[in-house]
Amino acid sequence: MWIVAVPLILAVANVWLLTPSSSGGGQPLRDFVAEQQIPVGIVLFTLFAMVLWRFRHDLPLASALGVGGRRDIPPKARARFEDAGALLEEAQRIVRTRRRDIERELTEGEREQLDQALKNLDRAMTSDRFDLGTFDAAHSRADKVVGEYLGRWRKGEMREYAESIGIAVAVALILRAFVVEAFKIPSGSMIPTLMVGDHIFVNKFTYGPLIPWTDHRLLSRLPPSRGDVMVFKFPENKEQDFIKRTIAIPGDTLEAINGRPILNGWLVPHCHVGPYRYEGRQAELYVEYLDEKSYFTLYDDNPDEQTCKVESDCNAGLVCRKGLCGVLQGPFKVGPTEAWVMGDNRNNSHDSRSWRAGLGAGVPFENMKGRAMFVWMSFEPGGGIAQDRLAVNVMGRPKLPGNLSDRDAAKLQSTLDQCLRERPSIADTTPPARR
């Protein structure tokens, strides 16, 4: 409880307090924490654990526990008993790893004194009946002999602390580079799947982690699957991270009519959930089905409003495609080492359709960082915690945000449940073969 749970709670709380609710706050420490949440959290956890460990015998409930496998150690002697155990372990390690140096630099008499002092301390600590006087004498003698004869090979206390912190920093950086990374949602391009202020974890193993400062991967698992919510380096500015949904993979031909994707000539199906208000704007909410995935999409207007059979059925400037009148984007051919992405907020997303000055572009494999996992923290526009967003599985069942009125939420939830119950079969939501 004291050495794991409490430091973890304190670390998470401090990361939360130090993370600004909005970007660009101009505060270097808070901005750094926002960018490096996992490393900062691990280092803070280590520091809190070290402090509590230092005072472990004075913490509540500590007196009810034994030490070193014994329950007969007086409370006032427990810290010394643990110090003695650490002294024994350190001395035995030095004797084992520095045997040749010890034989060369210590006389036979000094080695015998050292061996005897360590044996006496061990007997005092493991005797059936603990005797405080015998233990104190043996501990004092062993500490003096070890310090005198093995002091040149011992680590100082500051070095021990520095090594612990250094290891924590190294572990944090390795985890961030190869396993999981925190990411903050900076814009509304993925509303309502992801809201501005959401903080998510990204699985960097999914596509094979990039070796730091290179474009090479370990355990490459590319390409991504259609429907994956992916974090990647923006192709036009690799210093900037984007998050979008993978729509087309190598070999696919992608088009979009009114923001609805068409893959290899097949219109991705969707189900209308209802009107949805966000940030003072009115939009239309849908559930889209692609392969085995179901997820939200959002449009400023009904993308299916005007149907057609021939071009003449459409208003001037619009085309007829897949029975719909609208603005057509594409076709775009997806290359062998890239994927094309779109934001779930289809009319308010800077994605593959608009890159390269409107010519369109994919995300190169080497730019891909990982797949979104879940929301671990979320802040409301006013700065409070959006509790309904905590632990939301980004790749799981679509979940309505909690910023809706009770009436709107109930109506949308009922229609959402129906859309998911009546979901088409996987065969009907899988694009045809690439051509």
C-alpha cells in the first residue's frame, strides 16, 4: 500500500496537476509534463516510493508487520535490522565479485576478521531467539570491519539514489520509445470518438516500434488495419503528431462523396444516429461500419440528402456517385508503403484528402507511431475532469460523450443501440478486392 499504491496515486495526481488544460500556456514545466507524461510519471513514482521507503518503519500499520521474515524484532531495532541485512548482502556481493582484488590487497588476518564478523552478524540475525544486545554488537563490529576493509568497493548512499533515479529515467524512456506513449488530443477532427482535452495511451508495438532517431522498425507489423485510430507524424511536418482513422491500406483506391469514403468502388455503409451539437455547432451523427469495426462519424449536414441515378439529377457543380449527389474527392490510389486516413469529424478534419495542397497524400509507414488504446485522463473546457471520458476504449464500442443533455443523450443512445444491434454482417462491411 505505502510503497506502490500511494506513490502511484501521488504520481498520477501530480502529472494531472502539472498538465495544462490547454496547449500553449507558456509555462515550460507544465508544457514539458504535457509532452512527457509517462516518463515524468515514472520518475515521480520512483521519488515518492524512495521517500516513503526511507520512512517505512514510521508509517501507519508498519508496527504490525515483521521485518526480514521475523516478527520478534523490536520496533526501534527494525531499521537497524534491515540495514544489517543490506550490509550482509553488499559485503557478500563484494567478496564474490572482487575475490582476486581482496586476496591481493588484504592480508590473511584481515580476511579472517572480515569473514568472522560477517558470520557473527548472520548468526545474530537468524538465531531462533533474537537477542538485541548480541545483534547490536555483531552489527557494529561488522559495519566497522566492512567499512575498513571493503570501503573502497562500496557504493555511497547518494550513488545508490542516483542509480535508482537513473534506472527509472531509463525505463521511462525505453517504455516511451518502444511500448506506450501518452498523447493529448489537440483538435476536434476526431469528435465524438475523441474529444478535445482527452489524454490517451498509444500502443507503439502495434505497428512495430521505431528505433529512436531512425526510420527503421523493430518487429514490423505493417500495414495497419482499416478502421485503426492511428497516431503518426504529419507527413508535411514530422515535428507535429496527428491522430486520424485509417480508411484505406496499400492497394486500395479511395474516393469520398460528401465525406463518405468509397473503397475500390464500394460505398462504406453507415447508420444515422441523429442530430448532435458540439462547440455551439449543429451536426449529424452516424455510425460507420468498416470490416469488423463500428465507429462514430460526424457531418455538418446530412451527406445522403440528395440522391441520384444520373448526373442530371444533381444540382450544378455536383456529381452523381454511388447514388448520391455531392462533392467528389479522388480517386486516390494507395501506394504499397502507406495508408490513407480521415478524421471522424468528416467536414472538419485536415487529413489525407486535403494534403499536398488538395492533391491528397497518404501516411508513409515510417511516420506511423502507434494505435490508440484508451483515454486515461480528460479535461473539460473549463478545466475540470470529464469523468465520463475516463477509461474509454478508443477502438471499442462507440460511446456518446457526457456533454449532452439528458433528453438528447437518451434519444441518441436508443438509436445508437439500434444501429449496433442491426449492424450488417462482416461480409457486407468488407470492401471488395483491391483493383
